[in-house]
Amino acid sequence: MKTLTILIIFLMAACGGNGSSNSTMADMEAAPMMESVDESASSSYRKVSNAEQDEAEIQKKVIKTGGLSYRVESTKEEYNRLNGLLKKYEAYISSENENKGYDRVNYNVSIKVPPQNFDPLIADITKDKKLDNRWVNTDDVTSRYYDLQSRIENKQKLEERYQEILKQATKISDILEVERNLNQVRSEIESLQGQFKLLNHQINYSTLDISFYELVPYELDQEQRPGFGTRLLNAMSAGWQGFQTFIVYLLALWPFGLLALGVVWVVRKVRARKKSD
């Protein structure tokens, strides 16, 4: 049972100190063993790491994004043209929206495309086009990619060790402690895998945001414009509402009116006494 406790302590230490033993004596007994294992593991890790670097070259991982903005004669025709290019470049539309102003129709499209087809797609879209704006950004995520990959692999190995210890555990307290740490490791694995999946998708599919617009002549909507009689009635109603508001404000100031009358009365009394004297 001492060996099981020592293994649990060692694995919790490998998790980054998330789990700590409640037994001080067990910590003291496990310390020499942990130092020996740490030195051995560190030496082994350096050898494996160097061997892997010699055998395989790290591939550069980048996230590519860009944007285009330009004017067209017809937004519908341009949208159909873009749709026709998607299959050719193995791309797809991830989001789109259209909005109309008083003098133009705007259409915004976000396209996902494999990185190798990113530049050819831009060249095809912008052919014979006068651009208002064009931008491209490349973000190097190589370090983040391999760091996430390494962390997932380490957590999965740690999960396997916990499963082995769980098979050996006999005491209820040991079983509960191992299961608690095992659940925590599994939760961390799921979180890291979610991040890695999103990062992979961003690497495998570049994002191109396209905004194109069509200018349209301004048209006055006469049906929504009120007639002369309606406008007169609206003006009279607004005037009456304003007069009522004015009366309400005057009534709200009645204490100041009383104060003013009191001041006038006092002043007159003082003047009357001066004249009588």
C-alpha cells in the first residue's frame, strides 16, 4: 500500500501540483524516490527529444487571413460569380450578410479556403477589379501547435498511469483519490483537444473576408411620406402637447412663486415703515 501512495503522490506532482497528499510521512518517504525518478525521467526526456529533432524536421504552421473590398455593378451577379469559384478552389462560405442603405447595397462574405489556394483565389476574384482595400496577414503558430500537441500526449500518458494505479488500488480512499485526479486529467485533455482542433482548422483553412457594394440611385418613398393635412394635424398636436408641458412645468415651480410673493410683501412692508417714519 505504501508503493501505491508513493505512485499517487508522484503522479500528482507530475500534474503540476494540482493534487497534494494529506500525509506528511508519505511525502517524506516518497521524496528520495521522486528525486531519483525525476533525474532519470529528465535524462530520458533529453535523449528522446534530441533524437526526435534529429529524425524529423518541424513543419512550420501558419494561419493566413485576408480581406478585399471593391465596388460592383450588381451585388447579385458578383455573389453568383463568387459561388461559382468556390468549388474550383475547394472553398466554402462560412458566413454572409447583406444590408441596404439609402444609396448602396452592401454584401459581406467570409470564405474558408485551403492555404495553397488562398493566393490563386484572390487573384481570380480581383481580376479586372478596382479595389478599395486589400490586406493579407500571416500568423506563425508553430510553437503553439507543437506545444499543444506535446501537452495532450503528456496528459494522455498520465491518464494511462492513473488507470494502471486504479487497477491496483484496494482501499476506498485510494480509489476515490485516483478517480478524482483521473477525472481532472480527462477534463484537461478534452480542453486541450478542443483548442488543438480549432487551431488545426484555422491552419488548414485560411479566411478571406470579402466586402463588395453596389451604388443605387436615391428614391423618395412617397407612400410613406404623410400628406399636407396629416402634417398640419401632427403640427397642431405637437403644439398642444408642448403647451401642456409648459403648464406642467409652471405648476411645478409654485413654491418659488410663493417665495417671490413673500419677498415682495416683505419689501413693501419695509418701505411703508420707512415712509411713515
